[in-house]
Amino acid sequence: MSMNPGLTRTPLRRFLDYAVLSVLAFVFALPAIYLLIGSLKPSGEVLNGLSGFLPTNLSFDNYTAVLDSLNSESTGYFWRFMGISLLVAFVVVTGGLFVNSMAAYGLSRLKWRGQNAVFTLVLLLMLIPFESVAVPLFYMFNDQRNTLPILALPFIANAFSVYQFHTFFRTIPPSIEEAARIDGAGPWRTFFAIIVPMSKPAFASVAILTFLIQWGSFLWPVLMVSDPAVRPLPLEMSVFQAQLPPDWGQILAFGVLLVLPVLVVFVFFQRWFVQGVASSAVKG
């Protein structure tokens, strides 16, 4: 059986494809490269144009200075800020995976009156930006300002996460659930024993995207937090950056420390995340 000529690639074509992709990857990686190199350079050399990319005079002095500065009694403690951000993100991610996956399962697999109307409402909620409801939420929860629950609880239920789970659950053959019902499994057992194990790519994709959004959340903490004791790390970085005179080497070092947890989460879930993206591309 001969292969389709349109699907075969000559060595030259393959080389050009990889060359173009490599150039694009390098261009997209430039900000990260500049962030890493700049965090290891003296502050006076960070903004020296193209020379700022040259890996010269590298040291970890900026990281030491950031940690020492944030660990002083006047500004607080770096690991406390990190712990607050990790705790809030953990609550939002784990709670969101539980709540949004069950909501999506009820919308995609169970049959009940008003199902289509509720799913339409979920789609409409996806179109509403958070900035348009931030001020009403601020007045609604003004009495709970400077508390950890208020940083997490409003973001557990998420329309986009429900839609992602709903799209993936629709690709699971109904025959699997029919076989489970014949064996006597109810909706709860079917969901936790069959659907969840089969949906690892969807759970990984939602977990990464939710963590990424929540980790970088800034507007809501600005509105709801004025006490340094419950200040998350992105908000603390804005306070640190506003100090004069600005030390760009330390600011970039702070940026690297802020990005590291996101990289760890992605590395942990990347296998299932790639599977989820690949399956969505093939089935969508």
C-alpha cells in the first residue's frame, strides 16, 4: 500500500519545518531567557540592551537579597507569602476539579429537565469578564476582607472549567456507562470509578490552567487584601517593585521565584496535559 504523497515530507522539507519551529520557539522563549539571565546579573547591567542577554558576571546575589529583604521584620516573610499563594491555589484547583467536573458530568451525561437551559447559562457566563463583576463582588464580600477564604471560595466554580470537562465527557462512549449500570453501579460510583480515571487528560488540563490563572491573580487580592499577613505573592511583588530606587536584578529574581511553582505544576501534569490537548485536536 503506497503512502499518500501529500503526507510524505522530503528531508529538505523536514529540515525547513524544524528550522522554522526552532526559530519560533526561540523567539517565544526570549522573555524567559532574559528573565533568568537578568536575575543573575547586577542591577546596573540588566537594562543594557542586547548586552543584558550576555551571561556575564552571573551570581545568586539578587536571590539572596530578595529573600533577606522579604524576611526582614519590616516587610514580612517570603515563605509566608509563598505559602498563602500555594494554599489559595490548592483550594481553588482541588475544589474546582471536584465541583466543576461533577457539574459537567450532570450536564453532559445525565438527562433532566432544564439541562440545555443551564448549559446555555454556563456558556453565557464564559462571556462575562471578571473585571465587570469585581466591584459588585467587592461590595458583597466587603465584611470578609483580609481573610484567606475570600481569596479562594469565589473562584472554585468556574464556567470555563465546566465547559472543558463537558467537552471531554461527551467524547466518552455511552456504552461504558451502560455496562456499569447493568452491573449495578449508580451515577456516583460510575463517575468516580469509571469517568474520573478515564478523564485524567481533562483533569490535568483544567488543573494547570486553573493554577496558572489563580497563581497570577492580582485584581481580586488588590481589592480584598490590605493586611500583609494575608498578602499573596503576586501582590507582594507589586509592593516590592514599587520600592525606590528600583533594583531590576532583584525584581527579575523575584519574577523567577514567582514562576517556579507554575513550572513545577506543569512538569508534574504535562504528560496528561499533552494527551488532553492532542485528543481535543483530533476529536475537535
